[in-house]
Amino acid sequence: MGAREPYVDLLRAAAILRVYLLHTLWLSWLPAVFPAIPVMFALGGCLAAASLERGGAWRAVTSRLRRLLPPLWVLAAGAVPLMLVRGWPDFRPTAVLYWLVPVANPPTSEWGGPLALALWYLRAYLWLVLLSPALWWAFRRAPRATLAALPAAALVLYLAGRPATPVGDVLWSSTAYGTCWVLGFARHTGLLYRRSALLTGVAAAGLAVAAMAWGITHRYPDELAELLWGLAFVVVLMRARPALSWWERARPLAQVVAFLNARAVTIYVWHLPVMFAAMGLLAYAGRPAEPLITLAVGTPLLAAVVLAAGWVEDLAARRRPRLVPSAPSRRVLTGST
């Protein structure tokens, strides 16, 4: 198994931090500065392509699922009983299934809504993992057609007014974020790198202009405008291959990045429940839940949860469990992940 590319780890860590800051400080301009979710899906596609190429479809899918689901199960072990104790009038036993395998958004009680507010991402990621063998097969045979088909399907769904149903959610996320996922394939195979920097810049600028034009003429927030804007960033970031010659000397930064990558799913599934808990603690203490105060209170709480539950990700990745993952000593790569 080859070493991970530092650039990919840096991007993933930056995306996790951006998601966390958006959901704690609620700064509406952050997605415009760095659209983290499209970038995270593109990185997921890049890593999935490496797994598919290295181990085949079955091993790649099971490996991705093994890393994705256990942190959700830890949250479910606390969330579902707590919602039942607090009162869940319309609870059905089948709801537990979606907390185990989120092929649809895990259902909650009215009180427990914040527990699953961000879990749509895991649902979308799960479907793309399951679809990866088929997408990889299509991409290897017709890369340009595959890259064009997914955004075209997303555009058709958007213009047709996709139904606000679980099926509609799955179709939209699989086509819209599937475009980012397949751009991750293009990075892994070098297809994007074989295009000139000028062509990449023109394509990204065209997507950005289209996003701004569509956003100006349509109600904010608009899913299509957000997708186009995110794709503009993804095209540039997936084509870039910085040398990062300084990486091995930046051990403190490498440690932080290693920690964020090794605990990425745990941080994601717990950050909103913890932030809402911090707001509840502030309200109980009679203090205003202002964003900076919530961040100051919630960050230590989240750190404690990640230290307590994050070792599950080590077991899922078949690593020795550790409270704080260490940054490995590794050669800086500029090739595939």
C-alpha cells in the first residue's frame, strides 16, 4: 500500500475545519470562500479510485463502508435510546435500520433533530461508495462521457423539480456530488493533470461565472448555483499537485492534519450534536449562545468526545487504537494517492 499524498490530507483537514467553523460560527460567506462539501466528495472519489485500482470492487466497497459506518453506530448507540427516553411518539423499529446503514437520512424525534442534522452527508457518501464500482467501470471506458453524464443528469433533475423525497435526495446527491466524486477519479488517473493549466483555468472560470449568473437570477440558496461554484473549486484543486517539499519539516502541522484525517468521520457526526449541547449548557447557565462563546465552550467538549470515541476509527481502519493518532514519517509524494 502506497503512502498517502500530503496534499490530499491537507485538503481534507481544511475541509473538515471549514465545515466545523461554518456550523459553529454560522458565517454565510465561508462556503463561497471554500466549498468544503464538494471538495470532500472529490477527495472521497480520489481515495475510492485508489482502492478500486488496488483491491478490486468488493474489497474497495467493504473497506470504505468499514471506515464510514462504525462512527455513526457509536452516535446511534447514544442518540436512539436518548430520543426514546425523551419521547419519540412516531418511532418505528425500522428507524434503527437507517441509523445502522443510512441509505436514507436517519429519522429522529422532534427533540433529536440536531443529532442527525448533518448526517445527509454520510447518506450521500454511502451511495457513492456503493455506486463506485459501476462509476469506475464507466469512467475507465469513457471518462469524458462519464464526466459529462453526471452533471447533465443533475441539471435535468434540477430543472424537472426533483421531488423532496428520500429517492429525490439520493438521485440529486448521487448525480451532483457524483460529479465531484468522478473528478476525484480524474485526479487519481492523471486525466486532469494531462489538461493544460490554461484549459483548467478557463473551465473553472466558466463554472464560476455560470454559478454567479445563476445565483443572481435565482433565489438564494440555490442548489445548482452552489454545485457550479463548488465544481469550479474542485476542478482547480483536483488538478493541482503541489510538491510540498516543506511537509516533512512541519511536524506540528503534520500531527494536526494526521489527527483530523484519522478522526474525520467522528468529528463530522458529532460536531453538530456537541455544538447544540454547548448551546444548551450556555442557556442553562443564563449565558447567550453567541457563536464565539459557543465555539469556545463546544470545542473542548468535541475534543473530549473525539478522544473518547475516535478510537473506533482506528479499529475500522485496522490500526492499533490510539487516543491521539500520530503523523507517520513519510516521503512527500506528488503522484497518485
